[in-house]
Amino acid sequence: MSSAPIPSTSPPAPPTSRLGDDPGEGRRGSLAGLAAYAIWGVFPLYFHALAPAGAWEILAHRIVWTLLICAVVLLVRRDLGWIRPLLGRPRMLAGITIAAVLIAVNWVVYVAAVVAGHVTDASLGYFLNPIVTVGLGVFVLGERLRRLQWVAVGIGLLAGVYLSVAVGRVPWIALTLAFSFALYGLTKKKLGATLPALHGLTVETVVLAPVAVAIIVWLGVAGTQTFTGGAPVHPGLLVLSGVVTAVPLLLFATAARRVPLTTMGLLQFLTPVLQLLCGVWLLGEEMSRARWVGFAFVWLALALLSLDSVFGRPARVARRDEGLRERVGDRRADDPTEGLTDQRADDPTDKVTDRRADGRMCEPTP
């Protein structure tokens, strides 16, 4: 998320142990997620400190320095073997290109909003993002919503209409951020394959790098670049944009492997809350009563989505497990060979098969 989690890439594959089996892993994952969303939440302060650089110059430097950071990490880890197979997958490369464009739009609009003093509009965009994501799931993927989700989407639409009428203008900053990030996530989902966070960020910045370099050259020729001014603080802050982009993403990927999706969904609200507080309390932006009412509608919709996620999931899992048990029971009644499955629990020689099923066959064993 320039801001919000860049679900910038699909999180790494889950660890082989079940979530929650190791309390220490869960705590580390929660702390990593908390740190990632907190860093994204205070991005307005960082981008505000980059003045007088404009949104396009900040975007260009962010892409270039992030790519360099990723390249150094990959070289140090000698993690280059995934590049050749990826080059032979044109469909995935096309999808990553689309995702890169979407995240670039998200980044530049977000930075432009901060530079222009519209941090609260940006925070509204990330409050709206979960609602827009649910809506895309229905209208693009044909997913079916539960009752609370329908109510939440309806309230979200009402909030958008109310803010447009009450404030006298369409909240285009918030809508652009919400839709660009939701479409980014949708694109990653439609790819149907995953890349570790570092790999995905590397490819996306490679795609955007030519445009970023062109912007930097153009600003230099036009005499409007700021990189060489205010040394060493201002250039140092622009270079730091690579670290600022990569670190929270990698923390997010670490958290996504260790904590339940429900926990990650609740933690994500920390980012827009901190952005809103930065805008109102630290950067001095004003919030009219009408805008507070509009935000309250959005928060109500998010509360309903959270309730559905927290309390609806256990019931759905229980119903699914019950259905699986019933189907297994029916098969056993019709097929006496199903009893062989029970014998495997008492047969230690089958542990090799169990490890293969868990995907651990290639891991070193003690």
C-alpha cells in the first residue's frame, strides 16, 4: 500500500507447520505484521519530508532505489535461479506488467495526495479498499456474498454517495487509491501462481524502471529535479525510499506466513487509521463534520466485514469439515478398502508418504 500493503506480490508459501502450532511463530508473525502496517501508516510523514520533490520525481526514485535494493539482496542470497523459468512464462509476465502499472498508479496518486495536503483523502481510500475488493469479487469473479457482506458493500456505496454530495465533489483520490489497489490484488489473484514477495517486487520494479529513468532524465533536462539540492539530507531521503518500500513488504510477507488471514485482515486497518491521525493531528489537515460522518459510514461497513470474517469463518469451517466427514463416512460404508487408511496411522513406514503430502520431502530431515 504505498501505503497499504503492497499485497505487491503474493506472500510466500505457508510454512509446513500448521498456523498456530508454534505460539512463538505466531507472536513473531503478529509483530512483523504490526510493524509492516505501522510503517505504511506513517508514510505521509516520510513523503511530506521529501518536499520540494514532486510526486513524479518521488515515484521515479522510489522505483529505481527499490530495484537496486532488491538486486543487492538477491545477489547476496544468490537467489537468481527463478529468473530463467519466469522468462518462459509470457502469461505471467503480462500479468505482472499489468500489476506493476496498477501499483505505480496507486503510488503516484498517493504521493501526490500527501504532497498536496490530502492525506485524509488517501486514508479514506485505504478504508474503502476492503469494500471495493469484496465488490470486485462479486462482479468480476462471480463470488457469492453473505448477508453481512452485502450490507457492508451497500453502506460503503452509501458513504461514497454521501461524501460526494456533502463535500460537493467526488472523492476521486480515495476512489482511485481504493480501486487501483483492489484491481492490483485482483490481477495477482487471476495470475493463479505465486512469487515470493522479494521476487515479485523485483520484477514489478524492473518493468517500471525504464519509465522511472526516463522521468529522472526528463526532470534533469527541464531543470526541475531536486535530487542534487539540499545535500546530504534530501538526496539521502530519496535514496532511502528503496528501503522504505522493501522493508515493510518483506515484514508483511513474513507475517502472512505465520498468522491467520483473519488476523492480517484486522491488522490492515492500522494503516489508514495512522494515516488519518497523521493528516489531522500532525500535518494540520481539517476535517469537516460532513466528512467525519462519511468516514463513520465507512467504519461501520468495515466493522460488519470484520464481524463476518471473525465470527463467520469458524462456522463455515465447521460446516465444511462436517460435510467432509459425512462424505468420507459414506465412502467407507460403500468401499471396504477405505479401512486401509486407518491402518496407516499405526504404520510408521507411511511417514514418508505423510511428508510428501505436506510438501516436506525436499527438506533436510534430522
